[in-house]
Amino acid sequence: MAPPRAARAAWAASALLLGGALALHAGAGEPDDDGVAVGGATTVYATGRNAFSFPAANLDDPERTRFAIGNSFFRRNWVQAPASTKARDGLGPHFIARSCGGCHTQDGRGQPPDFRRGLADQPVGLLLRLSVPGQDEHGGPLPEPVYGDQFLNFAVQGVQPEGRITIRYEDVPGRFADGTRYTLRRPVYGFAGLNYGPMARGTMVGPRLAPQVIGMGLLEAIAEDDILANVRTQAEAGGPIRGQANRVWDAPSQQMRIGRFGWKANVATVAHQTAAAFHGDMGITSSLFPDENCTPTQKDCLAAPRGAQGRAPEIDDRTLHDVTFYTATLAPPARRGARDPQVLRGQALFAQAQCVLCHRPSYRTAEGPFPRLTSPALAGQTIHPYTDLLLHDMGEGLADGRPDFLASGRQWRTPPLWGIGLIRDVNGHTRLLHDGRADGVLEAVLWHGGEAEASRDAVLKFTAEERAALVKFVESL
């Protein structure tokens, strides 16, 4: 059911005020030799807790209104059906979060539970993917038959949660060439209190941390030819870096596309990502994913009341499209301190360690696949995301052993680096990599293996001053 017209009018009115406030943060027209405007004309010049929450700086007023409406449905909680609010009912029956913002706090990054405090509270911004050997009809992972494709540790009233996640940590000690010692922590995941019986033998588990959602529409607008050019360039170089594009099923276009999003590049478009997150993380059905996320074993889940009075998907297309637009037009914030001498030294070291082979600095955007779900203002921009959007074998230390379309259990997509230095401001932590095991940039580098082993070994030989410069450069992006 579409939200009431009066509610949309109220959101639209507030959006005009919001748009004016946001415009105060947008920079314009300054020289950009250092790639400060990481999103081209979409870039916002913002720091602090709201740094990831601004619309692209070059949106027009009607687009800012649409952005604000999508923002409302991204941030506010959905509720169990039946409910007096018809615009937001249908949560669950199983779920991880009650809103998109429940995992992506302030449009930012989730974090694993604090291992020093145990697991009194179940994780929200960290989820566990599940699959068994084999492939579905599109070549993707085959869901675990009892618990589905991800573990859901919360449920609405009258339905059992699937169980509890357990995490323990193992120390991984190491030493830099200068003798400085360090200790990494490897998480080991498990389950307790399984309410629907044991999982299938051979179940594969893949932890996934909710990433910040800035710049997704810009990444979607990178031409496929540019991504495939990264594959050729790396292969022709003849070194260990040999990225691979993932090819995945895209529900909105009903075809296979190059994957761009997700830790294994297992999602091709913002539209698919948005609808799949509503369905998988909150249990909200849509026209793209119309069936409740219940397996045949979960009788209480199957019997639970449906939203929209059971007569339609729980999120209508118009609202889903507004949330997709919001997600696509979240702006990346500008670089900070690009001319700082320590940052410039770190930039040289970043290149020296050959990090740029995977973390490609810049692209020129084209047009996204669904013009109605994004803004034309995102096209034709010179952007600096620092990613090749390819899969790379990162070694056994990071492997989760779980394939995903063409991605092997050792491969991960190169994550964009823009905004990485603002995660502390936005989310109050610095947990990085696919499950948050790394506390900060340097630990993330030290987890690199496989194709990136030589780059990691180069950093191990850096002096303390060089390591600090490298971190400062990455955190300037």
C-alpha cells in the first residue's frame, strides 16, 4: 500500500528545508588536481557524524525532495503486521534489523560485537550468509534448506528467532621488519540455540559486515568496459594481481550482469541490493522478492500475519524506488588534507607497495542501468573511489570457503576506499574488512594475502614513520 498522500506532502515540505541545509555543505568550482572532489560534482564537503548522509551536491530541488522521502523509509523502523500504520507494516517474520539504518547507522558501517564484552547482545550490523554445496538456477549459492540463505537471529511476536550467533577470537601474532610486534584477531563463528533443528552437513558460513553506502549510484554508473579493462590490464602486467569480474543474477533486469556491490561483488545494481536487503534483512516483501523469507521447516514463520493485509507486497514499488533513489544518490564526502606532506608521502608509499593495482583511483562515470531510479547528475563525473570492482584471491587467512556466483571461497571484491577516514566520526569505530576483524587501516593491510601478499610484505618492511604516512593517506580519501 502506498503511503498516504498527506504524509508524502509533509516529507516533501521538510525536504525543501533539508535541501537548503545540505546545500551549505556542498563545495563547488574549485581546482581538483589532488582528487579532493572524489565524487566529481556530486561531492559534499562534510565531516562529523552526518558526513555520509548528504545527497549528491548537484541534485535539483525535486530530486532532493525524493531523496528526503527515501531517507525516511531508509531510517525509520518497520513494524509487525497487523498494525495501524499501513505504510510500514510487515516486518519479519524473521529479521536482523527493523530498518535499513539499523545496520547502516548514519548511512555508515556496521561493527561486530565487542569481543571483550561477550555476546550479551546479538549482532545487527554483522550477518552470517549460509549455503550448501551446489548452485541455484542462476548459478548463485544454494541456500541451507532449514535456515535459508542467511541466519536471522530476531523474530516478531509468536515466531521463534532462528537462534543465536556465537563468536570467539584467536590471536594471530606478527612482527614488522623493524621488530615492532602486532597481534591480529581472527573471529571464529558458531551458532547456539538453533530453534529449527540442526543445519545441513557441509553448511558454509560467510560473515558480512554492513558497509557504508555512500557513492553507490556512482559505482553503478561506471561502464562495464572500464571494469573489464581492469581485468585485461592486470592480466597483461604478468604479476600476481589478476582480478576477475563476477557475473551475477540481477532481479530488476532479469539478466546476468557484472557484480559491483557486496563483499564478493554478488550484486549488480542498487535496485537489486535495496530490494534484497528489505527482503533478507527485514523480511519485507516486494514485487522483486514477493515470497516471505521462510523455509518449509519454519511453520510458525509461514503462519505469521503478512503486511499490506496480505494482499500485496509489503513495500510498494513507489516507496521501494524512492529508497533506491536515496541509496543511489548518497554523496561521497571530499578528501581532507590532500596536500599535507605526510599524506603525500603516504600516497607515494601506497603506489610503491602496488596497492593502486587493485585500488584503481579514478573513473569517468556513464549512465546507470535504470535512469528512473537514479539521477542524471551522476553521469559524466570524474570520480575517485579507489577500487577495481574485481574479485581477488586474498589468501587463506581471509577465506570464508563460501563461493558466490563466480567468486571462490578465497576471493573478495576490492572495497572502495573513499570515506574510510570518516568512519570513526560517523560510527565511532574503525572496524574494517568483510567481518570487521581489522581495527583500522594497518590491520586491514596485514590481513592481505594471496594476490596481495607482496603488497603486505612491502608494508611489513616500512618504518614506523612510513606506516603512519600510509595510514594517513588512506584515511584522507
